[in-house]
Amino acid sequence: MKSTIQSKSSLTTLIVLLSFIPFGICVASDKDQFLKDMKSKGVNPLSAGEITELYSDSTEYGKNQKYEWEGLYSANVKVKGRAWWNGGEALDDGEWKATDESLLCFEYFGKWSENGERCFAVYPSSGEYNYTLIQKTGSESGGWPDGIIPVKVNRR
């Protein structure tokens, strides 16, 4: 009987101790898994020059469960953003750049200015959404808490 009580006590202690381990330690994030998959496939993010070439005079389109958006990127680093959803629309102007660290960064100056500058690594993808943005800096992107954002980028 004594060993049964000790076994139950040990099991209870183990369960209590395990409950203090943060869940995130046990499970890799979606972003980490995406980056691992890209590395194993030999897919690198675009360079600064490739980002500049891709985004100059291009339209970026994306959507999530909350809204759709497009960004009109000009060669002179200006960007015009438009987001729309069931019953609404928002517009804003900002600037974009490709950094020496090979990141696409943009910042809006009106309604969306509270987001500050946000920067992303840009990975080529296949399918309808031909690029994937991986958020590196800045506030969380609305609708993508994991920081993985599939987008379509088309030259105008």
C-alpha cells in the first residue's frame, strides 16, 4: 500500500512540475518551422537588390480572415495602402525600403502610423501567393500573429 501511495505522490509531483514549463518551449513556432523548411529546401530570402527590383512599381495583395489589402509600391519608395473588409475600407500613405540586412521595411504615416516601421524577410513561394513575408521587426501584423504572411506581388 505504501508503494502505491508513493507512486501516486510521485506522479502528482511530476504533473505539478510539468505544469510550470511554458508550452512554447516544447513546440516550435510556425515561423521557426517555415524557416527550417526553407533552409532544408535551399530557399533563401531575397537580397536587398532583389527586393528593390520586385517591389519597385509593384502591387502587393494579401488577405486574412479579417480583411484584404493591397499596397501600391512606387520606385521612389512611396507606398499607398488600402485595406477593405465587410462594411469598411481604410487608406494610408507611407514609405518603403530594402535594407542592407535584406529586409523589406515599410511605415505608414496616417491611420496606420501606430504600427510603426515593420520589416520582413521576403521568401519566394509557389502557387497563387508567390511570396511569403516573415516578420522580423515591428508590431504584430494584424491577422497574422505568427508573423507568416503569404502575398501576391505583381509588377505594374
